[in-house]
Amino acid sequence: MACSTTEEGPRSFSHPLHARKLLHELNESRKLTQLCDGVVIIGDEQIPVQRNILSAASPYFRGVFSYEEGNESPAADRKPSVLNPAEISVETFELIQDYIYTSEIYLSDENIQDVLQAADMLLLSDLKDLCCEYLEQCISSSNCLGIQEFAARFSCLWVLHKVTKYIDSRFSEVSFSDEFVKLPVDKLKKLLVRDTLQVRSEEEIVECIIRWYQANPKQREHEINELVTSCVRARLISEDYLQGSLCTDTNLKSSCVTDMIIQNRRLVSEMKRRGTTYSSCETEVKNTVRCINLAEPNHRCTQWVELAQMGTPRIAHGLVEAGGCLYAIGGRDDNSRILNTGERYDPQTNTWTPIARMFHARVGFGLMAVDDKIYAIGGSNDMSSPITSAEVYNIYTNKWRKLPDMNLKRVWAAYAAAEKKIYVIAGGIMGKLYEAVECFDTRSETWSSVAPMRERRFDARAVGADNSIYVFGGLRRLECPSAMHGGPMMKFCQTEMYSLENGQWSQVNPTGFGLCTMRDNSHVDAALYDGSNIYVVGELDVGGMCHSVRAYNPQTNIWSCVVQGKLLNQRSIQSSVIDLPLFVLHSLQWSQEKLGSTETKQQKLG
């Protein structure tokens, strides 16, 4: 029998039920052990399998069966294969076999992780795609962090993109989830530093950190400080918020976290204002050098004289006089690099020349001169880590030599030299302030502890004069409970004096000393001694008036103003005293049209 003729020739036909029927029959056949030629062992379970079907579905199985021992034997002589896939349960393997034979699988919140992990291991790319589709559809604020971690672990890149975008856009909801408060500190830090998080303000970051801490305060009290320091942009937090809801809202208030956030905000603010840290958008790093004549009869009319500029712009560096020259060492340059370089100013020629490099780059450290040696102590060599190392520079050999380390890690300390010894005073680390004082004997090159200050503080300035050490300014925390309700959390510290004779600290009489009149927005950049007077340099708010330099006579206990008003276009300065030759001074004054007295003693600021 023949059908009607056609010029098209043979045509292709396909039965729509064939593939489904074949899969169904194959699925039935795997239940018959005599039609199975392999065994998968999972725990105590032995699961019969058909090697050709698994090989067709999974490159993993195909690779295993292809290199199986005895693979070259005739089929009739082969022994059943034994395979033990790790990290797959019996239930999960049965689900996967069902999918291979039926192309369908039932996914749920209970099995999605196990199935995805198994699909990834067995190289079942189509099943992995189905798992990713499921995950994408069930992303919510309560599970997105877990999905993000899971998607990253198994390279589900599209799901990772979607869930990360979800977290960024709905961070406010996510931060209230159980997953969020259970995050380990390293993962929380990685999340909070993302610039793409959509938050109303920096206060929202503060509040989510508090919630995270309150979920497990005992375990996290040692982690919270680093978290606050790394993840909170302190300069973006308003003062109203600090003194308002953060201190009064019972849901936010925490004896540890709230105090630390407020303190660190003040610390960071003061560090940036003083140049302990540098940000190109907030502080301009300069190489400007200026001096004033301290012997001028009318200090209030004294004008600053410009000296030769340093070779390298610096901030938070050290500046000291030794052997009649000035030495500017370390600090941070205008590219935010911490420096180990230094340079020397020769007052005879009004020029700067480089000197040998320190062993360690340092910022915010102590630089003291004793005789013909300059000592660099402590500070920090990155954004946050204090160092204890010390080294000494010989001004004649132009060489540095390492010294024994300090006993205590600290930054923002005050430093003073007296009687061949160097004192490292107060300071602290982020979240903790010290009153501790240690002393380095330059003759024996050994460290020892001395009596602590009466008032702990950071970022103070110290100077040795006669038989005493004076410490000016610095900030401390307010410890009284009422400080949490309105007043500033950081307080400008009173002046203290250390007697080298009896080894004790005392607070200087506020009435006679006068620095107690300085308000909390004052800061001290330097304390200097010229053999007669102590000079305090900075932005000194004394009763509503601002002074740049004030002089104190320890013999008469009298203060006087040296320079009134702020220093123009220069902040976070380092200062020293040096004798400037008359011909250099006169030449500079003449060229700058700033003629003054012919006295030689100068204060040099850089």
C-alpha cells in the first residue's frame, strides 16, 4: 500500500508523549535491582543505580564511572560500582534521582540548601538553575543575609547580584532581622562598610550596631570598639543626635556602646582637627613655615615671618630643635602616606635638607631631643594601629638606631624631656584613655613606670621646665551619670604638674594658672620652654577671645598673651624654639615688609 505521492520526500514525526513515557519507564526500571549495575553507598544505606542514566545526567558521575577500576572488562563481568558522594544525604540523593528520571523536583525552605549544594557538587547545572530560581523568588528581609552567603559560596552569581541589591535597598528592614544580629563581627563589618547601603543617615548605622551588640553583649564587648571605629563615619553624626535620642532612648542606650560611639566620634573629630589622621577633603597638608620674634615689646602686634618651606608637606609630624637646627620628621604627606622621612632646617642659610630615614614610618608620635640625639617614640604606622617601637637619631652621624620598645601601646600621648629622661604621658587607644606614665632613661636606655596622672586624657601637650613637667590641655570623658543627658561628653582637661623631686602629680591652681578659663573647643598644639617662659600654642579660647600663643612664667605664676587671634590659614601646627641669626631675620622682614625688633630669639612653627 502506498500513500499519495509527494515531491517532498520523507517527513519527520514526533510523539509528544514519547519522552515522558520513556522517562517514566526508566524510572520504573531503576526500582528493579536486576536492571541496576551500580551501588551508591551513603552512610549505612546502599542505593542501586543505573550507571548509564547517572552518567548521562551528571558529568560528575560520568567522570567517576569512566575511570572506575575494571572499566575495560566485558559488561557481563563487571562488578557493581560503589560510590560514596560526600555531603549528600540519602533523602537529598533520592530527590536528585527523582529529578533525573522525571525532570521535576519539589523544593522547599527545608531542602533548598541541601539540594543546591548537591547539584553544585554533581555538576547538575540545570538543577542548580532551578534552585537559584527558587532562591531568587523567596528573598526577604529575614533570610537575605543567609541567601547572600549561600549564593556566594556556590557561585550563584545572579542570585548574589539580586540579593545584594535587595540588601542595599532595604537595609533598614534587614538590620532588624535575626540573621543580622547573629552575624559574626567580620561579616557585619564587611556589610556595614558598603557605600551602596541606602540609609537615611549615619545614625541608622549607629543604631543597628547597638542592636547587634545588645543581642550578645558579653561576647561582643571586645569586638564593638573595632566595629564602631571601622564602620561609623563619625563626622556625619549630628551633635543633636549625640546629645538627644542616643543618650535618652531606652531602646538605644547602652552603657558600653553609647559611650563608645560618642567618645570615638569626639576622638575622631579631634584627631582630624589636630592632624592625627588626615583626609584630603578636610585638612590641607602644607609645607608652610613661620616664625615670630618672642622678644617683641608688643606681642599683640607681632607679625608672622615666612621662612623657607619644607621640602615635603607634612601633618601630624614631629618638630624639634637640636644642635641649633630644626628637624621635621615623619607625619603624613599630602597624598595621605605615612612617612619615615625627615629634613633639617639650617637657620644660617634658611634652607631645608633631607636626613636619613627612620626605621618605622610614624604619625602622631613623640619627637624629643636630648643633647645631640633625637628620639622618635610610639605613634602609629597606619590608620588605627599604635606602635611601641622607639629609635634614636644622631645629628652628627646622620644615622638611626633602634631602641627598646615602650611597655604600653598608646597614641595621642604627651611627651616631655627632663634630666636626660623622656616621659610618655597619658594617651590611649580607641575607646580607652590612660593616665599611665612611663619614663625612658636615655643613659641606660631602659623603660620604667612612674606615678600616673590625676586625670586621664588624650592629645595633651607637655614640656619640661626647671624641675617639673607641665601637661596642658587634652580631652577626657565625663564620667558622671548626668553627662548622658545633655552636656558634652568630652571635657577640656585641667593643667597638671609633675614634680621631678618628689615624683608626684598635682593640679595647678586654676586661679593663678589661668588655663582653666580655656573652653572645651580650645586645643593645644604645642608647649615650649625657652629657659624663662613656657609658651602654649594652638587655638586657645580664653573667655570668648581666641589666642594663638600664650606665655606663662613659672616663677611669677603669671600668664600673658603673645599672639592674639587665630593663625591664618594654618592649623594642627608643630612648634619649636630656635635662635635665628639677625641677618636672616632682618632680610626676611625686609623682603616681606615686616620690620620689627632686632632680638634674635624666635619661635618657629611648621
